[in-house]
Amino acid sequence: MSLAVATLITSLLSMPTGGPKPEHNEFVQLFAATCMANTFSPDKLRNTLNSELTPELPPERATPLLRGNSGTAWEVFFGKGQYAVALTQSGVCAVFARHAEISEVQEGFIRFVSSAPEPMVSRKIDSPHAGPNSEDLTTTAYAWSRPGERLEIVFTLTTSKIARDPEIQAMASVALSQSEP
């Protein structure tokens, strides 16, 4: 394991208790407890979600969430909401909500990922590179990395003002990436 990966793991596991917390938003809380907490341990997340309480979605419902990648998606009931958690074989993890309080989700997500645990730094990814943005879609992305390191943890949130069944109104994902030199 490289020093950069080991440092990122240590930093994530030792996030200060006084740091940002997602406790006021179920969507962000679920994202933190599943995808963020298991960024470096996707098999642990897979094992945790393989239970009767979180049924695996059938292929016809999982495929759109996995966006053509191989992996698994689960239905998760959390708090008052019904969500899906998707995990690709390459380790990209995402949480989906059919209905969400958009401003609450955006504020909670930004508050949670806009500051990184030391020694990492957080940077906002410019809109054109973050993902889709239009009149109805808003994408926000942040990356955490150690100063001078190319390995990044990229957090992305895409929300839609339109909530038509079976459309998805909010999607948050995390992935490891190499930044450009």
C-alpha cells in the first residue's frame, strides 16, 4: 500500500469528533455511514449491506444506478426515507434518493465535505468538471487530498429540481481518483 493511500486511510479514520457532522440530514448521514466510511473498504460495505434488511435490487433496477458498470445496488430504508446504495466493482459508491429536500441536502453535503481532516485539504472542483449542471440539475464536487499528492477522494452531489417517479432527485458519490499534475 502506498504512503499516500495509508495516510488517506488514517486521516479518514481519525476525523476529529468536532469536525463536520451530517446528523441533521438523513441523506448525507447515510452517505457518510456507507460510502464515505467505506471508501477504502468496499468489501466491508458489501458484506454489511448483504442482509435481509437491505435487499439487493434486481438487475433492471440496479443497472441504471450502476451506469453500465458491474457491481451491486441495495435498497436501504433509513430514517423516514427509502434510498438505494450502489457499489461498483471498481469501488465507486453512491447513494440515491428518489425524493429529497434539495436545499437541505446541498447545504449538508457542502458543510460535510468542504473541509477535510488534517493533513488533507479540501478543494472545490470547478463546475464544468464537476458534472451536469442545467436549469434542473445542479452538481457540486469536492476533492480531498494531501498537499502535493495526486491521489484524491472525490465527493460529488447531483440534485434535480424535478422529482418525477421513478426519477432520482439526489445522488451523492465518492471515488478515488488521480488528479492531473
